[in-house]
Amino acid sequence: LKELRKPESLITYVTDRKGHDMRYAIDPAKIHAELGWLPETMFADGIKKIPDNALYGNYYTSSKKCASVEEVVIPDSVTEIGSNAFLDCTGLTSVVLPACFVGDGLTARAFAGCDDLTSVSVDQGGSDELYNVKDGLLLYRDDWLVLCPPGLADPVIPETVRTLEWAAFYENRKMTRIVIPDGRFQKSLCIVRCGRHD
């Protein structure tokens, strides 16, 4: 208004509407009960990707949308979780993943900064299971270490592991040491922004 040389009295402030911006109504129970309508695709079934920085907020601000989230159950429809999708979800302690991500569907940095995340489990309901958990670590096909939960201190890499995801230990600030079986890895180990380690 200043640029147009107009008075601020032209601004009309309105109260926020319920369901606007911060809350989204995705439960169709009421409309189904009153009108008999159901969506073609249920909300959880329609989600295919959780994008980069999805719950972190604006990458350049300190606003964190997920600080109070304690558990996340990723629906089977999700085939990809982007980098930093749950960045700094400091209250997150448990994640349940579908077993059938497509290829590189999960980036190791998806849970960066989730300092209390100690439990990652995989729903083993599918017939083409690609991911599983061993000794608290997320593995792809038993021999590729994808993720060490950032809250897991002192991980021991299972003997079956032959490949390490480049950022499997990214921002594991509670890690004080890591036990790595001698010289069998196809990729170099990258320990980035972690706690003390030897």
C-alpha cells in the first residue's frame, strides 16, 4: 500500500477459518454418513512420495513442524521418502516403514537430526520385501546398510552387510563408537555430522 500511496485503512483483517492452512480435514466419515459419498482414493493410499523437507518447514527458517511427532507409520502406498523429510523431528522415537520401497525409495538423510529416533521397523506384509531391520539398523536385502537411526548409540554393523549407504550415519549425534567388520565394503563409509566416534 505504501508503494501505491494508499492508506492502511484499506486493509481488512479477518479471523482464520477452521480447517484453513494449519489443519486439513481428511476424514470422510461425516460426508459419508450424511451424503453416502466416499473418495475414490483414500488419503493414505494416494500418498506416493514424502518430499524433501516435508515436515521440517521452510529450509531457511528454524520453524519445525514435527517437533512433537513421536511415531510415524508410513503407508504402503509411499514409494519414496525425500532427503530431510523429517529433519529435526526431535521428538520422533519410532518409525514404521513399508517393506516394498521402490529401489532407492528411502534416502538415509530422511531422518537427519531425529536425535531420539531409536526404533525403525518394517511392515513385513508384502510379498516382495526389500527392507528389514537387524540389530536396530535398516537394511536393504540384508547386505546394504541404509540407515542407522540417529538416536542409536554404538551401532554394530551386522556380518551380512557388504555395502554402506553413503550417509547411513548422518547426524547420529549420540553415536560414540561404531563397530565395523574388517574390509568388506563396496562403498566408502561416510560419517557426517555425528557425535564422537572411533
